[in-house]
Amino acid sequence: MKLGVVGLPNVGKSTLFNAITHAGAEAANYPFCTIEPNVGVVAVPDERLDKLAEMYHAKKVTPAVVEFVDIAGLVKGASRGEGLGNKFLSHIRECDAIVHVVRCFEDANIVHEVEANKIVDAIDPIEDITTINLELILADMETVTNRQNRIKRNANGGDKEAQAESAMLERLYQHLEAEQPARTFEVQKGEEGFLYNLFLLTTKPVLYAANIAESDIADGEEVPYVKLVKEFAKKEGNEVLVISAKIEEDLSQMEPDEQAMFLEELGIPESGLNRLIKKSYALLGLISYLTGGEKETRAWTIVKGTKAPQAAGKIHSDFEKGFIRADVVDYETLMQYGSEAAVKEAGKLRSEGKEYVVKDGDVIEFYFNVSKSSK
């Protein structure tokens, strides 16, 4: 899973990125301090994996990972290249979802920039969101226009497929022109491939990270700015995560025991990173299944609804091509009986075939035919 972290300059975006990835991206009180996108890979916290590894006496533990891409601060006019915007907009295309950091805190010492070289005093999270969203929409409108120009000759020449795509592109352009993202565009039967192949920025699901002050952490949900963001996100059908980048920065510099004590003092059940990953998984419809053994215990990320052969393919393509069966036990049952042998003896180990839909927390051993996979 790859998440693109975006936001206007000085909203706490790079501070949050640094905190959750320990990647050390430069965070400064001016825009475009990050000229190249910074990438950080973060292990997905999963207590089940640790307990499974303990049970199997695993020599190696491999968690699922999330890749965060810190995309340099965008400003109004980015779609036209202002603030090097075009360069950074292109990086969003490679991401599965967007984490949009929105400033929901007051700080007279931190400038707030909406347009290149234009500083504003008032904090307005909705204006900030709209600025970024509009730039993404404008970039998508350019993509649609370019595609329309490329197929124009074929469409005019009577090519039925080109004509169908052209009609869809015209409707899509009007939708974007009304400042509506592509993810809310209704495609007609047979048009799904046309839209998918455009790789539009506004088809990406969005998670708004409402960045609040440290002093507001106890009542973060009640911060007026946060309420505004939630109302806006609800209308879009998107999610909001309330987080303090400064607190996450402090946590990143602590040992695990210190982190637990700090969170307890603040009255927070878990870190913002954990909540960010959970919400991102839910946003993209992702789950994890587990494999266990003395050699390695590992978590694998798949899309909810994935069938057993395709889940096996995440390990190796041969597993999917030569799939025979999957021996499955859910994590809770395995922990209840304490060992794989006890699960088998109790008759709780299930043998599943090609139509089995893998569930979150399934512990699986796949069987496949090598000769079959090579055909």
C-alpha cells in the first residue's frame, strides 16, 4: 500500500511524515523544502503476528508494510506549474490513496501559505482543502483534454470504441468542470476501462488528517476547525483522522515503554500512526492474512474479498497458478488451542478450495503443484 501525503505548505505535513516514518525529511517554515518526494516504509503494527511468531518460535518476523510518500507542499496554481506543482502532482498518480494533511491549529510563529509567495493570517481548513482539491481537478481536466485530442481522429473516422470513449470523456470533463472529483463520476456500462486507464488524481480515495495543537489533544474532536473538516468530508464520503503531528514527533523519539507511558498520560489509547494505518486499510478495503512457521512468520496484505488462489499469488505466482488447496484456521482459534497440532486434533483446521474468500486474520498454509504452475 502506497499513501501520498499532501497538503499546503506549513500545515505540518512533513513533520507528520518524519514522525511516522523516521525518514528525516527536512521540515522547515517555508514551502518546497522537500524538492524530491521522500519515501518511508513503515511496518504495520499487528499484535497477532508477534504472538504467532512466539508460538512457532519463528527465526524471522516479517510484517506487512505501508509506503508513505511525502509530496512537496502544493499551492494554488500547482496544476499550471506554479511552485513546481506539475512535477509533484505526477507523484500522486503512483499512490493508492491520498492522506491530505489539513491545518487545524493556531500558531502565530508559523506562516500560512495558500498561493506561491502569498501569506494569509486566517486559518481556514475548508479553503485549504478546496485549494488542493481544485488543483487536482484542474490537472485531471488537462489529462481528459489530452486524451480527447489523441482519439479525436479515430472518433471522427467512425471508430465505435473511440466514439464511445469520446462521449464518456465529454461527460467527465463537464463533471470535473463543475469542481466534482472523478471518484464521484458515474460511468455507464462498458466505460469502466476508459476511466481506469486515465489514472486520474481525483479517483484516489482521500483520508483527511486534521492536524491539531498538542494542547487540544484531549478534546481534539471538539476543535471547531476539526468539526468543519468532518462536515466537509462527510459530504464527500471521505474519512477524517484527528492527529497532532507534534505529539507524533515526540513519540517517534521515545522507546516503546516510554511511548506507552506518554500515551497513557495523554489519555490516548494508541498512536496516530496506528490509527492512520487502520483507517487507510479500511479506506482501501484491505485486510491481512498470516503465514506461520519456524523459518518465518509473516503478514500479507490483500484486498477484502480476495479468493484463496489470488491470495496465494501474493507469496509467489507459482502458488496461484498451481493452487491445490489452502489449510486454514482463524487466528483466534489457533490461539485458543495453542498449537497447530492441537487445532488439527480438534478438527478445527479447514481445507479450502479455489472459491474460498480469505478473511482478515486467517492463518494459512497453501499447497500447490509445481508442474501444474509451469504450464
